[in-house]
Amino acid sequence: MRDWWKHSSGYLKIDDGFIYFTSIGNFTDTQKLGELNEEKTKKSSTKKYKLISYFVLTSLIVGWIIWQSLSQKFDPLILLTLLFFGYMAYQYMSPDLYQEYKIAYSSITKLEVNPSMAKITFLDFNEQESIQEVTGLDQKGFDLFIDLTALLDSQPD
């Protein structure tokens, strides 16, 4: 079994041994992915601070633009420049906004599926149960999760 589909927050790919969470739909990028581990979790918190900083900066810029427009000294060139830099900042940060990793079938302890979402319970790097919810399933995603559930149920413990 090897397939992929887009869900609400990225792409999900499955093959004979892993479920991959990625930000792009290219299967060749899954070869470099590691399993969820402590390093990825630390990077995730760094990404969170980066995202918060981006929103704070954006809020300050929007506030400044509103203040400038109310003061009657507003220059449209300033707005275009700020929009350009805001777009460039978003492009710089967008690859870091999605955590990419894989989950081995052997670490999955429970898989719950309904027509709109799937909930994967698995053992993480600390042998603690972690939960990954996949929302925005279409019919293809739902069918593949049903097939995956049957495959996992048929494997010996």
C-alpha cells in the first residue's frame, strides 16, 4: 500500500511501514523524514515562538498603518513596502510552520476513524502515548484509514 492525500493542515502519506506527515505532496521528501523525537519537539517550540513573533510584528505594522491613515500623512508607497516585507517574512517562515515526521506502524497503539477525522495514538520518543488528529478527511482519506485500520488489526502484537 502506498498512497497520499491532502488533509486540513498538510499532506499525509502512507506506505508499507509508516504514516508520514508533510507540508508538500511529494513522496520523495518522505525518505529524509525521521520519527517524532525530542529534537523535532524542540524545533516545534522554536517554530511556535517564530510564529508568535510574526503575528506580533504584523499587529504592530497594522496598528502603525491605521495610525498613519488617521493622521492624514499616509503615503501609499509605505503601505506597499510594508506589505512586501510582510509577504517576504511569511515566505521565509512558511516552511517552518508545519511539523514533518513519520509514525511507524509498530508504534501505533490505537487508530480511531470517523468520516471527518482520524485519531492516531502512538508511542513517542519517550515511550509515552501521543495523539495525532487528522481532520478534514475526504472520502479517499477515510477509505485509506479504514484499510490501514484493517491492516494494523491483522498484524500480530
